[in-house]
Amino acid sequence: MRRLRIMGLLAALTLAAGTPAVTAPPAAAAPAPAAARSTAEPDPAPPAEFGTDWHDPLTAAPPVERPATRSCRVTLAETRFSDFTPYRGTYAPPGDCGHGHWAKVVLRLDGAVKGRQYDRLGNLTVGGVEILRTSTPQPSPDGITWSVEKDVTRYRDTLSRPQPVEMLIGNVVNDTYTGVIDVKVTLTFYAAEGATAPADTPDLVLPLTTPAVTTPRNTERLIAEVYATGSGGGCEEYWYMTVPDAAPYSCKAADGPYREVRVSVDGRLAGLAAPFPTVWTGGWSNPFLWYVTPGPRAFDVQPIRYDLTPYAALLNDGRPHRVEVSVAGVPAGQSGWSTPTNLLLWQDHGRRIVTGALTRHEEDTPANSSRWTPAPPGGEHRLDTGGGHRLTVAGYLDTSHGRITTTVTRSVHNTSAHRWTDGESRDALTASWTDEESVTRGPTTTRTVRTYTMDGATTLGAGDRLRTVLALGDRAESLTLRGGREVDRSTLDDRYAGDATYTANVPRDQRHAVGTTTARYRLYGAGSGDGCYDRTVSTTQGTLTVDRRHC
């Protein structure tokens, strides 16, 4: 997945100095939730530069909260990945923790790798339902271990019965790329007992394996979740840096870098969202930024969620309907995006057939413009991009507990300024994405504002010293009102900043690499345990220098 941000040097620079790059395409990489070594202690004073070993990867994100009830553990997969052969196995639910009515289910991936290897994309499906998408860290010569946790309680329907299991972390192992990836994935089930009730989960989870979908006729709530990732080593891995054909840059897209993930029902737009600009652990030409602290979501590819309940009445007619996912802005015929999708359905157990109607569909004209300003002599080219789109849909259902109207409004907006020199010895981007969503279901309204930011530059200077300075942000604010009164509020703020330099085109022991990183994860309100979670981790030359809790 590693691809040089300085595109003109792609053929010249490789991490495995003195050896050719692999001819097989780097494996796709995908992320999973991050909770590695949450009790880590800062290391001794850092060395002057990177050596052959560094601290095991970790993030500042909180571990998954668990109830204090009886638990049962099941191993989903235990295997090694050295090529593109998927692991296949079988799963059976535990018999001693509730028989499908659990308080919580927590997935944990434990990984180990050593030697030389790219970052790799991975995914795990149970009964065809994708429950994990994760990417791997890049190893030290001496080896690293890491772990990832994820709350998978919402897949209760899938996990309540025996299922086939398939997992793949596509990998290349040869004389140059020596890292074999060892993984073990487990599920821990927590019983609903005493004051701990079973979790409120969907009645049915359907993987969207074909566009044709037939839903139960008493569906009263419908959510689509899309694990959208631009990856695989091509230009769509860096979709936010692409330029129109007229501009002199290595990665082209006729309509520029604006991307939008869309869901349609029977050919009609039903949902839209801004994709998250994930930076994998080889990103921006500089793996020394990511050896210990990955960027936001790099170990946790979170799905985009769309409330499709306004379309439930249409889908409840007992006939198959087409539900399709697309990524707007990708050049025709170009690969690079993966969009596995699950449908989460809640049913009305008091009525065999639920009827209703789609009553509102308002869409503005999508906006997308990119303006290229050619470089003056010795200066920088510049591409300024702005885009956005807004959709409102509404519908009602006549359920056993009355008529319920659902209204969903989603508005996305992106601005970016991309600057680069001839030859791309300097390549910089400042960009932001906003994704605002309002869902009103009966008397309850939930408003969520998501903001993603990226501000960085990679420069190849004298003596082939390559430096990358980068800041990333992932923020979400959510407010829930019931009858006009506030009943819940939460804020998530996940930020990363890094600065790393190394000498390119030389063997590993001559790179003289240095780097500092800081990641801070803050969560207030819902999901933060006692109402506040705030942790900062910092590194220097791969050693952990700060691990501080603020709450």
C-alpha cells in the first residue's frame, strides 16, 4: 500500500534500498479499531535516530468498554498470511453466555510481524457479513506485536448461529519482503444477566453481495453501513491529491479530487456521505511517521452509516429491489475503491406487513469545481477544489405502535488546496471535509457534524533528505433531542501530528531517520464511560516518550 507522495520519484525510492520493488501490486490495506497496549509505559530516553526496533504500535483511542458479567471466548481465526490465500474456517456461537441475547460482543485481533513488509489491507467476514476491516503496521527488523479491538454487538443476528468464516490480509513474501503476518482473532461474549440487559441490536443483518435485495415485509428501520476505502496502491489510495487531466501531476482524475460515497435504491439517490481520508501506515512517502502511532482510523476502518428508513415502505412490498453503492468522482473504469456493505434491519414484531410511503425526496445539484493555477518559474502549481451536495428524504410507516415518520437530511462539503513543484520534489495539501446529518424519527432528532482535516507537505531536499510534516483530524459532534429537549450530547476529537525525515535511495542502515509524532484522542459524553476520556501519546525515533491521561 505504500506509495510515494512525491510522485515523480516513485520508481526511484523504495524502503528496501538496493533491491527492486515487488512486481506484484502491494496488498490492499484496511483498518480495524485500535487499542494496542493501552497501559503502555513511556520508554527510556530516545535514541538519536531510528534503529532496528521500536515500540509496539498503539493508539490513543479507548479500549472497548465491557460489562462486569459472565463471559465466553471463541476463536474466529488463527493463521499466517504470506500470500493472497484467504483463511477459511467455521464459527459456532458459545453455549454458556446467553444463546444469542448478549449484552456485548467484543472482537480482538492480535498480530505479529518482523522483517521488511508493506502495510497490508485486511478484512474478516462471518456468514458473508464483513465485521472487520483493518490495516497492518509496518514491522521493525526485530519484530512488533499489536492488537485491535472492536465492538461487534450489532452483528448479533449473524453471530447467533454457525457460520463460515473468511479472512484475508493479502501479502507478498519473498527474498526482499520477508514479513509473514501472524494473526489471532477472538470474540468475547458478555452475558446479559442481573441488571445488565441484552443489547438493542438489529433483528437481521444482510450482506449486500448482489444489488438485488428482498427485505422482510415488516421492516420498520433500515441502516446501510459501507466500509468504503480507497486503497490498493494506485492513485485512488490518494484520491484527495488527484488533479484534472490538464494539470502536470502524476495522479489524474478528470473531475479532480472530490469524492462522494452514494447509496441508491432502484436507481434513485437514497444517501450520500463524505469518505474519510484514511492515511495508511506507509502513507505520504514516510513510514517513519507511522511505526508506532498510526493516523486516525488506520487501524479501524469505520463504516459510513446511512439511515434508509424512509425507503422501507418501498422495500416492504415483498419484491426484490436494487440497492447499490458508488463513489462519485472516480475516473471511469479506474479501480481502487472497495465498498463492502451490510444492511441492518429492525422488524415490527406486532405486524406481519408494514406499509407506508416515501413522501419527500429533495436533492440539490452536486457542486464540484477545480481550478488549476500553473506554477511561475521556480514556483508551485496550485489546484483549488470545492464541492458539495445535499439530500433530504422522508417517509412514514404505519407500524403496530402507530404511524412513524422519518426524515433524513445529509449535506457534505469539501475544500482543498493542493500545491506542488515541477518534478514533485515538494507536494503539499491543505484540505477539509464536512459531513452534516440530521435524522428525525418520530419525536427524536439526532444531529451529527463530522469534520475531517489534512494539512501536510513532503519535500525532497539536499542529499536526498525526504521530510514529511503532516497533521490529521477526525472530529464528530452529536446532539440528540426528544420533544425538543436535549437528552444526549457527545464530542469525539482524534488528532495526529508528525514530522519525520530520512535519506532516500540508500540501504536501511544509512537512512539516519528521525521522527516525532503526537496523537491525542478526546471523547466526551456518550461512549466515554464516566463522561470523559482524554489520552495523549507521543513518540521520538520510535520510542514512547509521553502516555498521559487527562480525565
